Amino acid sequence: MFTQMRAALSIPKSTDILDHIHSLPQPAQNEAQTAIRAIERAAMVEQEPQPGLEALITYLEGKGVRMGLCTRNFDAPVTHLLQKFLPGKTFAPIITRDFRPPKPDPAGILTIARVWGLEDGAQSLIMVGDSLDDMVAGYKAGAATVLLSSSSSGDDDKGGLERHEFTGVVIGRLDELVGMLEGGFEEREGVGR
């Protein structure tokens, strides 16, 4: 999907998609947003849940753990995911790409912490994600970070990301996090905190 987006915008992999769009003048900015949203809408038809999603969310819900989302997607794919695969589950707040600045800036995660009234900022949060943007945002917000390495986020170098200084824990399936939480969650040694 990210390859398609970059092709639609005629930008190299080294250029951030959202930064590029926001740098465009009008009406080019609206045209670029429309093109990207069309690609996301097409992809959401094929969307499948990550392995272990339902088990993890059921566990967290059973423990009374609040859940929020911080994504670089626009609202339609997020709504589709929640309605199709997690009906009746509560995620609040939901931070989409309309929020500025987007990940990798930690502002979205810090907003979730603020909305929840956390006095420690994001230090009691866990950011689960599948990209460098997720790990950077989580780390810079002060949250623990968990990399879902099995997903197809468009990062070609998952091995490098698994060893990145901001990656605290690596899992292959979302439900692996259940055992870690039950056993006492700990990030790996050497995480640059």
C-alpha cells in the first residue's frame, strides 16, 4: 500500500507521505489526500485482522484496560477495522492522521495519556505497533514499545527494527502480549531509556 501511495504522489521512499502532502499548496494538497484515501479505501476491502487481535483485545477488556488508537490512517479504515473485527469494543480516544503532528511525533500518544488523566505522562502506557514511526512515537512519549514483527506495514527491514534502540519488545502475534502481561511485562535490556 505504501508503495502505491508513493507512486501516486511521485515521491521516493525516503520522503514521508504525510509531510509531503502537508507541504503541498492547495488544491494539490486536497488532490493528494484524495488519491491516498482512495488507495486506503481499496486496501481496507482486503483488510484482515492481525493474528491474535481478538484474543488480546478480549484479555485487555476483561482486565479493564483502557485502549486507545494512534494511527497515520484516516478515519474510514479505522472505523472499518473496529466495526468488522472488533464490534462493540471501546477505543478512546482515536487519534488519526487529522491530528497534527502525526507519528513519529509523540504528541498523539501524549494526548491519549492526557485524556486519560495519567499523571506520569505516557510512562504507564504500552505502544504496540508495526513500524519505526510507532516505535519512535512510543519511545519519545515515554511509553513502553512493542513491535509486531509479523505485520506487513511496508517496512522492508523488520530485522533492523527489531534491534532498534527504541524497540522494547518484539512479538510475532498480538496474543503473545497476553502472556507477557500476565508474567510481568518487561522491555528488553538495552532499550535506550
